[in-house]
Amino acid sequence: MNAFRVFTIGGLMSYRALFNWQSPTYYIPTMLAHPLFQILFFAYLGRFSGVRDDTFFVVGNAVQVCAMAAVYGVAMTIGGERWTQTLAPLLATPASRLALFLGRAVPHIVGGFVVSAFGFTMGRLLLDFHPPASSILPLALVVLVSTASCTGFGLVIGAIGLRLRDVFTFSNPAYFLMLLLCGVNVPLSALPDWLAAIGRCLPLTHGIAAARAVARGVPLADVAGLLWTEAGIGACYFASAYVLLRVFEAEGRRRASLELV
């Protein structure tokens, strides 16, 4: 019961404290305006260059923008605890570390899903993106799995942030490299082999491929392999994040550097 309370109440309080949302004016520019203009920019760039149609760019970017919450949000949650000097008291408690950090990640899965759903909706309304109605529910499942996988990656970035003065040292390059390496706007076939290999190890790559297929009307069963691969990659990142958090916690205790900024 205590672990459940840490997971739910602690996660919700941390999520609210991250943005201090007393007004929607904090949420809209940060989590919705940036993804919208990213989708529009790449869709129009692709349209005028003639390399791909709107659907290619809408799907790729609408899935990738979940990283606004899944990478930035999660990394800032852990980094914010350190910056506000609440990390040491938090880790001094006997609370389950799994419940502690997963509880802080789950709200960002929901937030990332909302951001991606908003991106798909705007793509449908403003661009030439018209997926069949039968693809909506399968597409939602693909986006949910992809967002969860990306959140595990965000936890890894947040864990590394415990050893850095600024978590943005890793989160900023991670977000923008995903635009290049995950097949968002550039197909993996157009990348050098070594970059494509890195992209296949990152979250979202297989989810974006599955989402594009589903948006064309391909049955969900036909992309199950891609979906399971995406889920497996996410599970590996979650496991890695947990190990890193425990290792850096122990190292921070030993060196008295948990709140070094």
C-alpha cells in the first residue's frame, strides 16, 4: 500500500510541481505549440521539396513529439529534484525506488500520448493526412507503446543527469538526434549503416515504422513484430535506468554529491 501511494500520489505531485501549472498558459506553449510547428515545418519542407508526402512527415513527427514529455519531462523531473535540493531527503526515505521513479515517469507517458494525439489531430485538420477510420485505435496503441518506450529512454537521460551539473547537456542532443536517427524525417535507408544501426537501438524507430504502416491501413497484426520490438527496447531502457539510478544514488551517498549543482 505504501509503495502504491508513493507511485500514485508522489508521481502526481512531482508532475504538477514540474511545471507549476496554475494556468493553461504554461502548458500550451511548452507542450503543444512547439510540436505543432515542428510538424508543420517538416511537412511543408517535404511538400515543397517533393521528397515525401504529408503523411510521411505527419506520422513521423507526431510520434516523435511525445519526446517533449517522455524525454524532457522525465529528465527534468529527476533533475528538478536535485536542483531544488529535495533529492537527498527523497532518497533518505525507505520508499521503494521502483515505485518512486516509475511513479514520476507514468504521468509523462500520459502527457506524451496527449501531445502525439494533438499532433495527429492537427495533421488531419491542417495537412493532407487522412488515415482510414479503422486505423485510429491501432494507431493509438502504437503511439502508447512508443511513448512508454521513449519514457524509459528519458529515465536513462534523467539518471545520467544525476552526475552532471545540467540535465539538458544530454536531453537537448537526445531529442534532436532522434529527429535524425529514428526515421522521423530521414529514412534509415538514407543514413550511413552505422547511424542506421544506432537508430534501430533507439526508442520510436520501430514505433514510427509501425505507425506509418497502420496509417496506410495495414492491419495491426502485420506490424506486431515492430510493436514488440519497440516494447522490448523500452523495457531495456527502463531496466538500464533503474540500474543507473541505484548506482548513482549509492555513488552520490558515498561522495556526498547528490545535490551538487
